Amino acid sequence: MPPAPAYRPEPRFFDLGEDYGDAVRPAEFPQTILRFRNDRAAATVGLETLGEAEWIAHLGRFDPLPGQPGPVAMRYHGHQFRTYNPDLGDGRGFLAAQLRADDGRLLDLGTKGSGQTPWSRGGDGRLTLKGGVREVLAAEMLEALGAPTSRAFSLIETGEALERGDEPSPTRSAVLVRLSHSHIRFGTFQRPAYFGRPDMIETLIEHARALYHPQVAAGDAAGFLREVVAASARLTARWIAAGFVHGVLNTDNLNVTGESFDYGPWRFLPWYEPGFTAAYFDQTGLYAFARQPEAVFWALTQLGGALKLIAEVEPLTEALNGFGPAYIRELRAAFLDRLGVRSLGEAADQRLLDTTLALLREGGEALRWEPLFHDWFGGFASSARALGGPRAKLYQGGAFDAFRFALFEHEPDRPERLEHPVFARLEPEEMLIDEVASIWASIDAQDDWRPFDEKIGRVRAAGEARR
């Protein structure tokens, strides 16, 4: 079947021309076995009507969708662990299509593992199936917890044996497609700045402003930066409230719409631990859980530095200085959302944020991170459930009393949500590394996808319960 009437192709990035990307050919894979298709996401862009053969043709072999010109590998630079790298770019992925969603946003279909490009730097351009499975799980969990995230759209196993130095090899291969609100990175601006091309920066600013931040006046680079700062502050706050550690907050992994993507060595916190890291190679803790706001702000300053070629320093600095206050506001809002209560004003909301973190710190490994938000979702409406549950003994003492007082000040927000069956469960839905490893082990050893499919079902139910 062709795409649904809601399908609206709009390949706008391709208008920028060859200075910003390179036309590429996808790899030819020996197999294309569909392992995951996100029909919920597909329905937002009119692709849910594709049959399996058509899905594989467009999202596994990458025959262009109607109205799309063909794939392009995007050009960008970036700081990787704060070391500048001018040899970056889409090395194992490309922009496959752009289309309007049912909410009017322009979205990208971007790939991972689709073959070599001019920016592969000697790599094979492939993705392990394990990496694809992990990316699907990360995106699904973040979406359920209310964090701005790309959505894993498709995962197709490709039948190649890959050699990797950091995991048992040979290992199975896959190609992933994500649905994302822009792949224009901070590093996309750093590249023309590196080459001293203010004309390219002006073109890119106007392109991104018109498509993603149209409320900003044409030519207002500082206004554009201000919007990116605000979106990035919200993203970072939602990561913290979700207990999420991205792991690789390089400037090529942050984009202008404040939506996270490209999940490699991610982790969710088992319990409150500010120094918790996701990547084994992050030996200094640069991107540790509690340092993520610092990392995002540092990356924003690099974006601001690139924009100095076309704008005055003072308004750019003013825009960057808005990150701290915006982040704190967004963090309060994110914790209220996670606890399912309404705002009572800045002072009371801050008190709830502070006492929640204090209780999580004191509860440590016994309390963990996610259970607190499960037990106390809905505020005082959940008190009997929480105090009669498996963590009742942890809910006592000075830190708990302060938390309970701050929580009970706030009215429940839509307490009818507590009627969802998810809240009858004793334990929350978590996404901890041991379970992720177990899901992969079932796939790797027995080709058993049931734990993967069942996990996605439970995660989605948990997300629906909170909406």
C-alpha cells in the first residue's frame, strides 16, 4: 500500500546543497529481517499503512519514499569530550527523509548502521543488533518518562557478522531508523565557523530558525540561540528527573530543537548517585549524571562561539546566561510532573524538589530512583498505597517527613490517573542495565524476542498511565 493521506513529504534540508551534506548510497545487506516497527510513531507521519515488504524496501534498503530525493550524509564538526574534531560527519548514517507530522512539526527519518559515507573515517558504517536493541529501549523509556527524545522507528537485522573490539565478536548487525525533530547539531554550526564561513552560518541559521524556531525574527542570531538554550534546559531537566545519563554529550550529539538522540552508552540510575557514569571510557566523569547540566551548558557556549562570526558577543552572552535560571525552572516542573502534582509557586515547588532529592539521597540503594516516583505519584492520593507497599519502612525519619510535608502541600494533578492498572503494581517499570543485558541475552542465544517485545509493552503502559 502507498503511504496514508497524512503523509506529507517536505525534504527541506536537501535545499541547503552540497556544502552541508553529501549524497550517498545505502549499503546492500545480505538480509533484511524486520525486528521492530513503531506503528504508533508511523501513524503520526502517514507511514503506518506500509506493508512489511514496503517497510523493508523504504527503511531497510532505503528506496526513497515518495517525494524524497534520496539519502544525504550530513556534514558537521564537534567537540568530543571537549577535544575538537574536524573530521566528523554522518559516518554510519544519513538523513533518509523529511516529512510533516500530524502536529505540524517537521521531522527527520535518520539512519544508523546504513553503510559507509565520506565521513566513515575507516569504519564499516554498520550498527550491531545489540546497539539497535539498546537504542529502541532507551528511546521508548525516555518517551514514557516525558523526556524530549527521538523515537526509534524501525529496526531491521541485516545478516552480517561484525567485529567489534569492545564486545564479543562476531556479532549480529542491524540498521536503525529514528524519527527525530531535526538532526541539525551544534556541530553543524561549528563546521562553517572552523572554515571561517559566516555566509554558511547565516544560511544555516535562517534555515533552522524558519523551520524550528519561527517565532524568532529573521537575522536574529541571539534570539535563535536563546530558543536553543531554552529547549536544551528543558531537555537536561527532563533527563535528570528521569534519572537518565546520556553518556556522550559531545557537541555533535546535541541539536537545535532540544531533543535527545543517538543512544550509545546510556544508563538509567539504579539509585541516586551524582557521579554515576554511563560510558566505561568516561574515566573522569565528565558526563556523569549530575554533571550533565554543566556539559550541556559548555556545549551551548561552543554554539555561541560559532555564532560570533555573525552576531555581537553581548546578546549572545545574554542568551547563554539564561541557561541556569531556565534549567532550574524546568527542573522544578519536571519533578512536579514525575510526582503527578500541580505547581504551588516557586518557593513551594523548590521545596518539593529539594526534599525529593534529599530523600532519594538518604534512601540510596534500598530506595532506588524510580520507585519513589511510582509510590508517590499523585501526592497525598497515593499515601495509603505507598505506606502500605514494599518500601514502607523507608518512608520514615526526618528526610521523609520533610518530603511528605512538601508533597502534601501540592494538589494532585488529575488523580484519576491512579486508576490505571500500572499503579496497582508493587514495583515500577525500570530500565536498568541488568535487565537490558538479559533481554539481549535472550535474543543473542535463542533468538527469543519475547522479552524485548514484552518490555516495550510494559514501558508503553507505564507511559500511558502518566499521561
